Amino acid sequence: MGVRVDAPALAAQLKHRDMEYKAALPFHRAVADGRLPLSMGGGIGISRVMMLLLRTAHIGEVQVGVWADAHIRQALAAGCDIIPDRVFIS
């Protein structure tokens, strides 16, 4: 999960990490200039809300994700109904 960052926080973080040169990069400049909305990460997200409402155990039950075959097997064995990203042969 990300953390919302405004221009003062971005400047402080770059200074703390001795990476002030990154302030000239396009993303950092857009944040500093107020051209990007402060909506990166930090929110619960619709997928997590759906997990709560549908009482599911795995995010793959409410959104498509790319999962390793071993992860899919493990989730299926635990009773999770994963939405497949490909044809999966158990």
C-alpha cells in the first residue's frame, strides 16, 4: 500500500534520503507543482471493500490477478474460488 504524499512531504522525504536530485524527475515535479491529485495509494480500495461485503478470504476472489500456479493450487486447496487469469490445469 502506498502513502499519500504532498509537495512538502515529498521534499522532506527526498532530503531525508539524500535524493533531492529526484525532485527534477517528471512524477516528482508533477507532485511538487500540484499537477497530480493526491490519490496515490493509502486508500482501502474497492477490491478490499468487495472482499468485506462478499466475505471472501482472498483478493483473487473479487479481482483478476496474475498468480503463480503454486499459489493458485494453495488458494484452491484452502477453498478460495480464485478468478483465473489463464486456463489452469490442476
